[in-house]
Amino acid sequence: MSLYRFLLRSLPRRPTPVGTAVPATTLPLTDIFRHDDRLVPASASHSYSHFQHRTFAFSSAEEAAAERRRRKRRLRIEPPLHALRRENYPPPPRDPNAPRLPDSTSALVGPRLNLHNRVQSLIRAGDLDAASAVARHSVFSNTRPTVFTCNAIIASMYRAKRYNEAIALFQFFFNQSNIVPNVVSYNNLINSHCDMGNVDTGLEVYRHIIANAPFSPSSVTYRHLTKGLIDVGRIEDALDLLREMLNNGHGADSLVYNNLIAGFLNLGNLDKANELFDELKERCLVYDGVVNATFMDWFFKQGREKEAMDSYKSLLDRQFRMVPATCNTLIEVLLRHGKKVEAWAMFDQMLDNHTPPNFQAVNSDTFNLMVNECFKNGQLEEAIATFRKVGTKAGSRPFSMDVAGYTNIITRYCEHGMLGEADNLFKELTSKSLAPDVPSHRTMIEAYLKAERIDDALSMFHRMVDAGLRVVASFGNRVFEELIKDGKAVDCGLILTKMGEKDPKPDPTCYEIVVRGLCNKGSLDAAQDMIGQMVRYGVGLTPSLREFVSAAFGDAGRGEEIERLLNTNKWGYAPRVRSQMPYQIPRPLSNTQMAGASGYPPINEPLNPPQVGMPLGGASQGFGSAGYSSSPMNGYMGSSQGVLPGSPQSFSPSQVNGYAGPSQVGGPQGMQSGFQQNFGSSGHSYPSSEGRQGSYPMDGQSEDPWTARQTTY
């Protein structure tokens, strides 16, 4: 319509006298514009004069604004078509010289987010080996891990003081697997090297960041390096690094200053520590109160209680709004040196200042500190009162306790043998929109076993597995042994079956304990089912377990049955074992035999269907050949000739999954006659579909009318 409006405005029009009424006539657009470009009649030009007096497409600005809002809402709901046709707009080619950037948080979606959550759940369960295996294996899959998943497993290894493995994972993910690290990745590497005492290596990583990374070191980088340098006695180098941080444009970080202040205080240089503290206060109007906690702890250790409390009061006089981590550090120092009144006053002040979502003044660690203090002093009633304590100031809100807080107080009750209170708190935890974690279940199970409440422990173990929580091998083995000792071997088998339905699979040691327990109790059917699960899941059997199972089933007269199962792989077939054959001198073949041995008729011979069970070209089967014939089910058919001892096994068709397994002709001894052997194995067998013998008669006559050409090797 904008084109028509522009053309209408460009048409000449006759001036209208003032006060002359113009009759309103309406002409269709087909009368105004013709395909032969004729002009509009002069009499009709007056009827469109109103287009010259309207300057907006809407009657008012409010109507225009409403229309814009409507269009924006519609675009949010229904994106334009060009946004959906991304294949028509290929992204611009990437500059090969541009540095590769790390993943952003937008990459943590879909399958990669599921992978990240899976690794995190294993880390929270304490199974770091399984988490590392899942993350490493995903590198070779279609769902590659993000840098956040890599950082999570590396940081968990560092927290577990497994520094060499953390460094090896960094090498694997970022140097070998071509994943781009971010600054957190480098910080984990630097922290690992510094805690191992390899500060020079950490400084090399720091120089590498400055020279090659598309980002700058963060304040956390300087915290790790300064702490590492101070720990090895190089405090002057740490001070130089602080100056380098300030010269590079970074702000004054309170924790970097705190590392240096603590280092000089431990050396007895109070003047230098005060100088750095004054410098921090000049550079930062608001600093972290952890620095005051460092001064307080040093003064208390020196027996200078007055100076310590003066430092604490000077911090409170500044009326900083301190985060929970800072306040928790102050409470720890006060409780450590017997200042309980001041510690409880700080706790009450934190509760009064807790006004979420505006400000979070307290966390579960704060409650854990005070609850543990109550249990330490034997104030068991005060502990639950502290756990439920809220602020008294107007506007403060109660803290929504998380799983970590519940787990801590449940653990304390279990340590004091108060299982009734622990049960009530666990039920309260499950009644809320909170999911109990692995430590809470583990604490309850261990407490039940210690109190010899086997049924409660078994029920809690079932609940843990049903919730999809990972059972670490060390914990699971200990629980299985206790339950089997009390006659719960079959129940342990049910729990282990549910554990095997999820990935990663249970540890082989768990299966070994349960299988031995089932065999000792005489539950051979359940033990056989456990072994079948190990075979299907690819869990290896140790030689000792294999020997034990063979002996147990052999004593019960089921040795052949268990041997077939033990020789089966996870696809249901045992590997084909080629037996050694005596050497025979091959005799020369005639032209006809050579043509038949190749599987094709001689030249100029018509390609006729062969007779059933007869080799092509009339040639007999030579040494070392295996007469394969194809069936309509894409299976293998057995040879028409009997198999010599030591020669490859012949094959017969099967109706199971369209696969033809080998016949028993020339197979190993001890096979049951009503079962058919799998491909090249004496392992797991399947019954014949027609209820007949799985092997064909010794005359070698095939039952398949579509016998293919014979192939000779």
C-alpha cells in the first residue's frame, strides 16, 4: 500500500476553493491505475485529496504505540520466517587466524546439559572414577563435553587431593581432545601445581595465559599463585606478583592482600602486614572482612586478646553488609578462641539481616557451624532449636534449609545414637521439595546397620537405588556384606539388578560379593541370573569368581549350563575358537575342480541352480574349506559334507533373530541335543524353533531349497 500511496500523492490535483464541498466518491484501484498506464480521470482526483492531509498511518500516537507493542508480542510468539530459514543464510566464514574462544553457557543445553548433570551427580555421589570415565568417553561420542563439564571433574579431583589426575585430565581434555579451556580451567591447573609445590610450573601456566589466551588472568589466578609462593617461602615474589596485578589494571582483591598479610604475620612482620592493610583500605572503600579475621586469629594465638577484639569491633563499626562466607569465617575464629557470646550475637545479626531475595545473609554452612557447636557442648535440645531459628527483626525472613543442612544434623543425631530424631528429620526432608542426596542415605544406612535394624537398612538401600543415586563400590560392598551376613542375599540380588539397569554399571566387586553370597545360600538360579547380567553388561569376571562359580554349579550337577553362560559374550554369542588342524599336502586340482572350488561355474557353462546339498561343479570340498550356504534369512547353512576333526565348524540356519548358528557337527562335546549352538562357540544356546534337533543329519542334506554357491577357502 505504501507504493500506491506514493503514486497517489504524486498526481496533480486541482485546488479547491474554501468552503466548497467536494462530493465523496470512491473508485476502485483498477479504475485509477490501468495496465496501459492511462492517467486517472481529472474528476476523480479530488476524491483522494485527503491523503495529503494525513501524516500518520494511525489516528493517534497511542494507537501507533499499541500497534508496535502488538507486533513485538507477536514476534516473540511467532518469529519471522527469515529467522526460521537459517539454511538460506549461512554463517560468515570463520577467520582461521582468529583465536578459538571457550564455550559459553549457551552451549550447555540439550544432550550436553544432560551429560553435565550426569557427571555432576556422580561427583556428588563421590564416585570420581566413574565421573572421569563418563567425561573422557564422551569426548569420542557425538555429545562432546563442554568446558564446564571438564572443569567440574578436574576441580573434583583437586578437592580430593588427586592432583596428578587433575593435571592429566587437563592434558587430555584441552591439549589432546581440542577443547578450548577458559580461565577457570587454567586456575584449576595452577592450583593443582601450587598445592603440589610446583610453583614454577604454575607461573609458567600464568605466563602462557598472558601470551596466548584470548582472556586475561582473573583475581582467582593471583590468589592461587600468591598462596603457592608464600607456602614455599617466596613471599617477596608474591609481593611482586601483587604489584604486577595492580599494574595490569586489575582491582585490589581483598583475598590476594589477605594471603600476603597472613604470610607476613606468620613471619612476625606486623608492620608490613599493617602497611598492606592500610593500602587495601585506601584502594577499597569496602573490603572483605576476612582480613580482620586473619588479624584476629593471629592476635589470639599471640595472647593479645584485646587487640583481636579491637580489630573485630572496628570491622563491625564500618557496618559492612557482609556475605555469609565472610561472617562464617568470623564465627569460626570466635568459636575457636572461646568467644561464644560474640559468635551467637553474630549469628543472630545474620538472621536479622536475612531478607531474600534482596539479600542473602545466611546459608546452610552458618547453621551447620552453630548446630555442631551445640552438639559439641552436649546441648542436644538447643541443636534442633538452633536448626529452626529465625530472625526477630521486622522484615527478616526464615532461611529455607537445603539438603546439606539436613544432612549435617541427621549425621550428628546418628553419631549420638538418636535414630528416632534422625528418622523424623529424614521424613521431613523427603516431604519437602528437596531430594535427599547420597550422604544422607549413606548416613541412615550405616546408622541402621550399626543398630542392627536390618530391615530398615534394606528399605533405605532400596530407596537410594530407586532414586537413581550412585552407589560407590566401597560403600556398596560393605553394605552387601552386612546384609548377606544377615540372610538377605536374595534382596541384595534384587538391589544389584536395579543398579545394573542404569549407567555406569556397578563395580565388578559388587557382583562378586552378591554372587558368592547367593551360591553359599544355595540360590543358584539367582546367582545364574546375576552372572547373566554381568555377561550382558560386559562386566568382567575375575578368575577367582569364575573358578568358584564353576565349582558351585558343578557340585549341583549344572556345570555344563554355567560353562555355556560363562563362555558367552555380551551379545549372546561366544567367540569362535579356531582349533589347530593337522597339516595336509593339498593335491592338485583339475580345471573343473578349480572352477568349482572358486564357487563359480566354468566359462561358457550355464548358470543353473545346483542340486540341494551338492557342491558346485561336482567338486568335492578341499582341505580347510568351510562349506557356507546362504539361506533366505541371511544365515549360514552347514556344509553338505561331514566335518573332519579339527576343521572349521559347519553352520545351520536358525529361526532366532534371522541368524543361523553353527550345528553341532564337529562341535565341542557336552552340548545338549535339544539346543542349537551359536556362531563359532560353545556358549549360550537357543532352542530350535521347530522343537527338533538343532543340528542337521550327518548325511549333510540341507533343508533349504535356496542353496547358494559353495565357497572354498
